[in-house]
Amino acid sequence: MSTTPTPPSRRIRDWAESGVAVLTGRADGPPVIPPGDAAAIARHHSSHVCAAAGLAGRDLAVDGARLLSERAAFTGTSRHGDVTVGGSGRLLPTADGWAAVSCARPDDPVLLGALICADVDLVDPWPAVAGWLAAHPGEELADRAEMLGIAAAPVRPRTPPRRMSLGAPRSVDGLLVVDFGSLWAGPLCAHLLGLAGARVVKIETPGRPDGARRGNPDFYTLLHGGHQSVCLDPARPADRAALSELVAAADVVVEASRPRALAGFGLDAAESVARGTTWVSITAAGRASGRVGFGDDVAAAAGLVASDVTGPMFVGDAIADPLTGLAAAALVCSADAPGRLIEVSMTDVVAATLTGCAEASPAARRDGRAWVVDTEDGVVEIAEPRTRPATGEAPELGRDTAAVLRSLGIPTAGVSTL
């Protein structure tokens, strides 16, 4: 897409219509229009996916800007300024700036104790973590967090990378998509490909199913409705062999973890690409990085934060996740995708939405019951997050293992989870 920034009035309108502004700002203050062009870029990516669907005669209408906020429409969460919409992350001052820290997983409080080399309250580790951060620079946090596998990083405005370009749309109708993703970014990519006509098979292991299964069930159904579920245990030889054959049969593989995870299953991205497979690798900061990151801390660390006199505030709800899922789907729906390893760094996706220049946005004001902003083109109402209907039921874990393997001619003898 063009590297020219979106005109200010259009940028503000895109953000206002996306539902993200309602999720940005202090809990006791007005919504805030974020910086950058993320809402406009999200719309561009979704239009590319819709064009690809149209090549197969599918009438797909998806507004990428709206996708950025739709999880909050299901969960009913709202803005909390320097606390994430979901409540599991914080923006905290460091000795030389600010940092975004997540504490979303059950083991994270213990890991945060290891980070600061002290015992922490496992229910509320934040006072101890805040005290340590205030005395240490962001770079030290980054090094320790990567070593320990903690989703935390300093907020570092950077020179925006070049925005990705998309080739001509291509149809994905009938392609087999093998989805190893979890939570939001990878599953959203697979969901959009499914809407465009692909067959989506979700892969999980018995010991580590998708954590989103424990989240809002309606949102999970939205992302996985109409897909098939395969559960295989790579520790068992028959399952490992079946997994390898399933990947060999795929037209598209979606990977949303550090590369060593699937390599540990005996799966090689380079070999798949050499066979003509499109391999999508979604990471926090690139395949060469060991960094762990979630949607909120990655977005903030990449520089996508709103600010007031008190300090930075999170933008939206884990916004790096849907931005990345949209970008990945658009790249797969491009003519040059077959036989490519498509690296999608969440950090780069977010950073590319920023212009590198200070952007003034109008303050939101009340107009009756609604929040509105004034632009050069008129008054724009700030929309609430909105849901979409699911296209089918989400399968239970492993429901389709036998059926999928048999449909692809993969032996099922000895497979443990049938």
C-alpha cells in the first residue's frame, strides 16, 4: 500500500468508526483518538482479502477497522488508560522511560519475581515490579524479559519500517490451511482465509490446547466456526508421523509461535516452502528474536500508545493481534504467496502504522448520549465495538482428527488421540 500517511480527517474518521477509540483513554475520561494509520491500514488489508474471495465468486464484506475492537464487544471490557482492557498488563515508568509488562499466564507472577530477583505477591505482583522498573533502564528489562520468556519491553518510538506491499489478489478457495496459531493473531488469519474459501484445520496438542478455549466462548466460536479440529501428540511416533504428513499436504501453514516450537515437532519451514507451501510465521519481533509478546505489550513497545499529561496509555484491546492477523491474511491472499516463507513480525506490523511525526487529534466531546470528534469534514461519532455473527460451530478439541487424516489419505493406525 502507499507509504503516504492518511489525511488527518480520514485518519480520525477511521479510528472513530473502528471502535478502538472507545477502548483508549482513562477510565474516568473521554475516548482518545490514537496516533497513526492502523485503522486505515486494517481496512486496506481486509479489502484485499475480500477481493481475493471475489475471485472465487464469494461475496465477502469484512471491515478490517472494525475487527480491531470486536473482541471487546464480546467481553464487554472498556478503557483503563495505563492498564490493559483485559486487566493483565501495565504501562509503568522505568529509570529512562516507560515499559509495557503483561502478566496474563498462570506462571507469570513467578516469572516476574525472577525478573526482579525478589519474592512478589502472587496475587498482586505490580507494586514490587513497579519499584524495580523505576530503578532500572528499559534495556535491562528487555534483556531479562527475553531470557525468562516474559512478555515485557520498553516503549521505544522508532523510525517506522517500510509498509508492506501486496501483490495482485489470488483466490484461496479450496486451499488447505493448517493452523497452529492460538489466541488471536494466527486464528484471525486462518478465519479470514476460511471466509475467503479455504479449508481450515486447526492443530493442537493434548498438553497445550489453544488458551483461547478458556476465554470468551462466543469470540472463540467466531474465529473458529466452520473449521476442523485435529489433536495430535508429537511425543508419540504415530502422531508425529501423521502431523508431518498433514503439514506436507497443506497449501498454507500458519505458525504463531517462536520457530523452535514447531521445529521441536520435526517440522521444517524451509522444506515446506521448497515444496511450494505458503508458510506464515507470526512472531513478536521476528524469527531471529527470542522475545515473547502479546498484543498489548507489543503494540505499546512498538510505539502505538496514546498520551496525556499523566503519561502513555494503551491503544485498544491487544491491537497488535488483529493488525497482524489481518496483515498475514492479506499476504497469503497475494499472487506471490505460494512457495514463500512469509515472516510477519507483530512489532513491525504495528510500527509501520506510525508516521514518526507528532499527530494532533481533536478531543472527544459529548453530543447527547454519544461521544463525537470534530474534523475538517464535519462531526464524527465515536462508535462502540461491534460483534459479527459466527459462520458455524467451533469444534471441540480433536473432534475431527480421524476424519481429517482419512480424507487426506494419512494412516491412522496407532494415532493416540482418535
